[in-house]
Amino acid sequence: MVSRRTLVQLAIVCTTCLHEATGQSRPSRDDMYKQYMERRVGTLEEKYERMFMQLAHYERDLKNVKKESERRVGIATQDKTFTLDQLDALSLRVERLERDVDYLETQNPSKPCVEDLTDESLETDDELGGQGSIKIHECNHMLASIRSLKIVKRSGGELGAWFQAGDQGGDQSPIYFLPGAQGTSLLRYPSLPIFAAANLGDVHNSEAMVTLPTPYQGTGHALLGNYLYYHRADSDNEIVKVDLVTGRLVDRALLPGTGLVPPFPLNPDTRIQLATDEVGLWVIHAGTNASTISLSKLDAHSLAVEQTWNTGCHKEGAEAGFVLCGALYTVYNTRRGGRSRVQCIFDVSQKVSPENLPLVYFPRRFGSLASLSYTANSPRFTAWDDGYQMLYRLALRNKQ
């Protein structure tokens, strides 16, 4: 490969020969080198000029791309604003439609079923501990409608339960809070306003935290007086009774034939649902008939099963249930979520007739009911709805 120095020498020789051939005077070596450098600098200037022209072209293209991007972003922002406005308008229309549906349901309801108490509905299975017929205390009222819905707060996950003690009545009754479908802790708050304002992430805001002697499972707990009843974790059918004043285990009992499958398929984490009302302590569970729900009356002191009924209420679509004045009300919904309503009532006293059925549906909610507990003295429901603690105030009427 020829070096640059050699090329410069050849250029000088050629220039000298050219001058001699034309009769011109011979330029000096410095002049020839200067001419060569001028030509090289001229070539570089031409290259730099072309490069600057290309850069200017690229700059114009980038500016055009920026302008086009800004234009499209502006269009997208306008489309987003328009879409949000449309969604807001649609939300308002849906809310109006829900109110219309509520009104239509009150005008043309689908009647729930009432299961009559017959000899066939009484379970005589010895494994359930049946001890013959029992006498229900005088209790002559039933649920007429839900008067109002109050969102107390949002705390916890999808599952949990909370209760309002019925000893004082009203918003000044103590509140008990059990988050999750398994745990060993219970938080107590002296009143509903204090509970609503409390930061549940800080247990010191509660009046007391009770550590349960055994863990619970599901959300089917019940509160009666100063005692909490719940399904013990890692057991098929053991229920326990805990004194909330001392935190000690008072009693425990097995309910053979229960706890294998949930009574409410839409709430599969709860396999035994305990409930309390004006009469006492009850347990709602899957019956010996795999497609129906059973109801058992328990002795609140000894946890002995006094009597069991096959209610005839079907499990399919069942979401929750509660007992009010000796009658089981089963709440139904769909797996995709919707408007829950009472579709089956089983009255132990046989005072609810098909001609006297209540129309009961739940107002707009957030998700699905993880727990639903009746407070007799108020009367009201405390409900856990997808992490929201809800309060339903009730209207009652006579059964006959």
C-alpha cells in the first residue's frame, strides 16, 4: 500500500514535469505542497457541507415527527376526555337504571318461597344429636324490608366478619372485628363511631385485642352476650365457645355430619354458619340432602344440638343466610355478582304463610357478601362486602 508521503512526492514530481513541458518556471517545493493542501482542504469542506446539509434534513424530519406526535397526543387526550365524559354519563345512566330496577322490583317482585315445617323436615339422625322437639320462645315478628344502607368504612380484604353487640342497642354498642377467613385475633371497639374513625392497622386504637385460644376458619362466627362462637380451624365440624372478657375457651363440641361442604356455594370459605337471634344460638349447615340447607338449634350453654330441620332451601346460588325470630332467611345471588335477594324462608314456628311473604332485596353493593349477622335489639345487619363494612337497618312486622 502506497503511503501518503509517497503520494505527495509523486504529486510534486508530476507538477514539476508539467511545468517543464509547458515551459513555465519551476515552482518551489513549498508552493506545490501548499497547492496540494488547499485542494485537500477544499475536498474536506465539500464533505462537511454535504454532512451539514444531511443533518439539517434530519433535523427537519425530527421536527416534523415531533409536530405529528404532539398532534396525535393532543387528539388522544381529546379522545380520552371525551371517553371519560361518556363513562361518567354512562355511570349516571346506570345509577338511574338501578333505581328504576329497584322501583320495578318493589312493584312487581318475584316471590320468595316459604318452606313449611312438616314431620319430614325434622332430622332424626342420631349423629346430629337430636333430642326431640323444642319450644320456640314467643317471637312474632319477621323481616319486612331493608330501610337503609350505611357504608361504615373499608378495612381488610375480601373476607372477614364484624359484629355489633346487642346488649345496649344503637350505635353505642361495642363492635367486634375479625378480619380474614383465618386468624386468632379479635379487636373490640367501644362504639360504632369510634370503630368508624379508627385506623385498623394500629391495634392500639382498639379498646382491647383478644387473642383467641384456638384459630377460627371461615366467616360464620356468632356473638351472643359476652361469648363468641366459631368454627375451629383445621377441623371439619368442631365449634368452640370463647369468653370475650377473659379470652378463655369455655366449651367445644363436634357437630357430626356438618362442615364437609359449605351451605352457601357462593361463600365456599364458610362451611359452618353460626347465627343468633331473639331465640338463641343456631347453626346453618349443609343438610344430609346434598342439595338443601339444614338448620339446627343449639343450646348456647352446652353447645348440644336440640333439634335439626331440613329447610328445603336449595344451596344452588345461595350466598348467605341469617336467622331472625326463629326463621331462616336464605340470600341468593349469581357467581358474577348482582342484586342479592331473599329467595327462601323457613320458619320453625310455621307462622309465615305464603300469603304473607316479605319482599326483601339488598340495595346496591360492591361485591359479594362474605358475612351477614343479625343484631336483634337494634334491629340491623352487619355485613362484610368485599372489604367494606356495611350496616343495614331493618324494618320488621308481625308474622301474622
